[in-house]
Amino acid sequence: MVFSSFIFLFMFLPITLFLYYITPRRFRNLTLFVVDLVFYSWGEPMLVLLMLTSVLINYVSAILIGINREKKALARTVFVISIILNLGLLGFFKYVGFIGETLNFVLPFLDLPVLEVSLPIGISFYTFQTMSYTLFLIGLSKKVLIANEMGALWDAVRESGSQSGALGAWVGITAYTFQIYFDFSGYSDMAIGLGRMFGFEFMKNFDYPYISKSITEFWRRWHISLGTWFREYVYIPLGGNRKGLGRQIINIGVVWFLTGLWHGASWNFVLWGVYFGIILVIEKSFMLKLLKKAPAVVSHLYSLILIVFGWVLFYFENMSDMGVFIARLFGADGFMMHGSIVSCITGYIPLLIAAALVSTPLFSFIYHKIKSRAVTAVIDNAGSIAALLLCTASLASSAYNPFLYFKF
Amino acid sequence: MRPAKLLKYLPAFIFCGFIFVFMILWFALPKESYSSQEKRMLAEFPELNAGTLFSGDFQKSLDEYMSDHIPARNFFVGLNADFELASGRNGSNGIYLGSDGYLFPKPAVRTDQLINNAQYIKEFAESIDVPVYMTVIPSSGYANSSKLPLIHEDYTDAELISDFAKGLGSRVTFIDTADVLIRESALKQLYYRTDHHWTSRGAYECYKALGKKMGFEPVPESEFSVETVTGFYGTSYSKSALWFVSPDKIELWHNTRQSKDAVTVEIKDGSDIKTNNGYFFRERLEEDDKYPVFVDGNHSLVRITNTDVEDGTLVVVKDSYAHTIVPFLSQNYRNIIMADLRYYKKDISDIVRSENADGVLLLYSLDNLSNDPYLSNLF
């Protein structure tokens, strides 16, 4: 079940809120546990068993480790076993197909059968982190009103092929840049908002990443929970920067290889991770100092171009498609766009501008400048109503499929 | 609760109130099984059993069921269309809003099918020995270019039609009516505002142009009395979801000199046969989409007989644009046999022979001709 669907918004959520508030306080988490199982089992009912297994393993391991604190060896053994089981589940469900395909490519004579395992929803997030109304609505609007529309523009640009020229291709990948940010941060906002509805605090996951002045800063502002996790559980345990420059570079390499692979089981994600790893090493060695001295325009442009180009690597799982698109970005199909994509892109200009503005803290800044309680109250309430109506309208529209004898 | 505190919680109340009321309405309101706007059956409540539940089919179907039956669905779909229009995305549902309340489907694109269809028609004309006439109706957006919105895709109808005509060969008499339609569009309404079809007026202008090439004398306009029907919302209207656009009028042109019971329309769908006195099927005027009032819309084979006319037999191979013009052509041909290749699966050349036809007219809109895969069934 996805947050931005009728079934979630107008069925699951109201019922959950209702059940939550009629449950006596001490049983509320039990209520949440049960409705969560319904939530997770919605798309793939049988895979919820996997999740229950994982929950059980971790729950029991934690208790065993807790009561055996004194017996170091035993506690450690339980810990290692639980890690192996957890990574085993993740590895099997997320990466087994990828490993098979790659081995077959490198060593064709092996001819391994490639297992098609359908990925249980949320397993990546779930393994990392068995991890208020306004925030939820902001997230919903980001997802429905901006991300989905930017996705439609990006699709149209790719479908227009060589007609987009370099200009259209850059607009297209910019649209994708917005899509991925508003999709992901919208979803994070919704999750944080929902968490707060039921008394759970989650850390902020995005902090206006596209206003960064370096890639180092970008990764402090983008998907903060992931960056934190890799720093604390991979980079620092490997020795971080405490064991000399050579070792530090290797550690960075490992972290970014894994970061790439975490995003998806395909080599382009590894490429994308390594791309940022290399940029970060370069920034650490000398670039950051230069960027500090440079005018703000230069450092913003530098960061944006690298980020936007990074999304090209992220998007294309097929390397030859990626090559064609990169060539187009650099003028292989001419500079100007022509054909039907021109009017399509022109129509999206207002939304592109809106997306760019919402990517900055501008509106938040203005809102917090307002001293008058009355004015903020009007903004809050009118904004809530507008967001609810427009998001519902957009979702309703996507299910509106005139089956007209249009051609006839 | 103090007013200030109440105000602070108001956005949360609005949110919760909205989702709860929406859910209650969803349960309470009666469910339609058919959407006349979309012309399709809406999803039915899914079957619930252990099999559908554990496979996830039930959940998936429930999603669809819910989306198809949300409260105030038309209001929300319209709101979204209005919002898209206001934020610069005119044409997002495939329909442009032009000036004077005109809705224009986006232009036809160049296809291989169009060129292949020219080849099929060329070979068909070579296989029979009666004259074959062909005309292509350009799109509403092309004929009304001055009413198009500022930003729109190019309507290259003239180019496409002329490329198509080049492939027809010398046995086909191609009648270019696009010029006439453009010229007259400046003065009169030749296309509906809310539908992709042409009006009776548009068909009449084309009828006059055809007369010159096909050698018949068109009945002058003065001999017709025009009946006007209001409240027509066409397919462009349904697709656009721009509900504020005002409805069209449909004109039914009656020949004042026609004798009673002179005209019979006989419709054949497989073995079903139904007959009607006159060209117009008035029960169709009760529907939102009233265009099928003309010879009852799409059917496999339709025979139109006008006993006021002495002779002449014309075979018309067509799409739905022909339904408006056939009542005019029927003023000059005693028998018209109208075949729709989407439903009629036998050779047209057989009809030509068995009916001893004087000629064949192929009449298609450009958009349809560019995509129609059935012309290979001509012979």
C-alpha cells in the first residue's frame, strides 16, 4: 500500500486513527503492530511471514544478548548469528537475481539459473531501521502535485528521443532531478508525519539538498538517515580517517560502493555510488578549499551540475541507453528541441519554476518571518484545504480513464 | 477549548475531518456501475476468498474499485483539469482548450499506417472497374487554427493529407476538401466545439465540394429546414474534464421536399437487421453524446434508400465522419451502402459487383486514417 492512494488516505488511515484512539493507552502499540501487518501484507500477503520471521529473530536475539551481557562469548555469538540471518534475508531477496546475472555475464559457461525473487516492500528500509498532519500533507503534495508531474515530463522527454536535442535533454534530466527529490522527500515527510501522529519521532531525512555548495554538503543534506547509518556502521568501524590517508580513501571507496549497491541491484547504481565517492575524495583533498573561496554562484553551479549529471547514472540501468542520453546532453542530436516536445516542455515551465522554488528554504523562511498569528492561521488552514482538494483531485484524475470511441 | 487553542488545532481537524467524511461518504453513497462520461463499466467489488486474499488480487482490485467509486468523482476530476489548465498545462488530457470554448484533440502524428493505407486503396481501385473517390477530413484544430491556444503542437494535416494522396495512384479520384473546410470555417461552425466530429454544416460544405467532382447536383441550402437540438457534450468534452465548457448544438437538416416514408435506413450487424424511417435516430438524443443520432452511429453495414431519387448506387467506406454527410449524399443516390471496415469483414469489391454500384467513396478523418489497421480488408 502506498501513502498516496485512496485506499490508504481514505480507508486505512482513518480506520487506523480511529482504532488507535479507542485502544487503551498501554495496548496502543499492539494496535499499531497489527495494522502495520495489514499495511505491509497489502501488496504481497505471503511475504509478511518473512517480515515476521525477521522481527522474531531480532526480538529474540536482543533479549538473549541482553540477559547474557556477562557472558561475552555467548552474547557475541548470538549477535553474529542474528547479523548473518538478517543479511542473508536481505541478500537473498534483494540481490540474488543481480548476483546471478552478473556471474553469468562474467563467466558465461556457468549458466546459472537467474532467480526471479520478488522484493518484499520496504525491506531495505526495514532492515536499517525497524525504522503531524501538516507535515504529512506537505509530503503528500510534494509527491502527488510535483513528483508525479515531473515524472510525466521526464517520460515525455525520453519518449521524444532525439527530438529533444541537448536543451530538451537537460530540461528532462532536471525534471527527473525534481521528481526523485520530491518523491523521496515527500515520502519521508509523510512517514515522519504519520510517525508523529502515533507518537514516534523520526529524524529529518532531507534538508534542502539542492542548495548545497559542494557534494560533501549535498550528502549531509540528502537522505540523512542513510548517510548517518553508513558513517556509523561502515565508515567508522572500518577505521574512518584515523588510519592514514590511504586507508581513508579505501574506506570511502567501500562506503560508496555499498551506498550505490543499496539503492538498487544493478551496476549503474554502483557506478553512481563510485562517481560520488571519487568526487568526495577530490573535494576532501583540495576542491573544498577552492569552493570556499569561489563566489557562491560558482559553487552552487558546480554542485548542481554534478548532482544532476549523477541522476543520469542513477536513472539508466541499461548502459547503452545511458550512453545515448549522455551523448544527447552534449549535443549529439543538436542543441535545440523540435516537434511536439517543445509545447509539452513549455507547458511545464510554471511547474518547473515552482519546483525550483520549493526546493529552497524560501517559503519556510517567509512563513517564519510572519509575525501575525492570524495570517499564519489563514495560511495553515487554507493551505491544508487546498492541498487536500488538489491531491484528491490529482489521484481521482489518474483513475479517470475515458474509454471513448475517440477515433471513431 | 479557548478559541486560540482551537485555531491552532484547526488544520489537524480539517485533515482528519476530510479523510473521515470522505470514508463515510464512500461507504454510504450508492455505487454506479457505469460511467457515462467515460463510456465504460466501472470496477465491481472484488471477490473475497482465501485465494484472492493471499495472492493479493483482492487488495489490488479493491484499490481499483475504490478509485472508480470515490465520492464527487467528477468534481475532483474536473478540479484537477482546471488546476492543470491554470498552471500552464493546456492539453494535459490530450485536448486543448482554445478560444470561444473550442476543445481540440491534439494533432495526428505521421504514421506508416497512413502510407500503407494509401497503397491498399490504390490496389483496391485497380481491382474494380467503377470510379473510386477518396476524401480525407482534416482535424478540427487544423481547420480552426486561429482558435488554437498560444502553445500547441503543430497541426500538419495539409502535409500528411498531400503525402497520403500521392500514394493513391491514378485510378483513385482524390477530392481535396481541406481547403473548402478551412475557408468556410472562418465564417461558420464546421466542427463541434466539444467533439472531434464535424457539424452538419461542415458535412454540407464537403457535400457540395464532392458534387463537383462526382458529377451530381447538390441540393441547395434553401431547400433544407434546420432543426436544432441543444445540450450536446461530445467526446472531447469528456476527455478534457473541463466541465465549465458550454454544450454544443446539433443541427438536423431536413429536405423540405422529401416525400413521407421515402427514406429507409436498414442496419445490419451480423444477422441482426433493424430498419428506421429517416436518417435520424431520435432516441440517441437522450444520451450525453448525441452524435449517434446520425444513422445510429457505427455499424458493420448500413443501407440507405431514398425512393425520391430515381437511380444511382454508391458504396461508402468510412469512419464516423460519414454519418453526417450520408444524409446529404442520399439526396443524389437512390441506394447508399455504407460499410465500416472495423466491423465488416468481407470484401468490398463483392458488394460493388453484387449491387452493381456506380462508384465507391472512401471518406475518413485524417486522425482515424493515420491509425486504422483495417483498410487491408478492402478486397
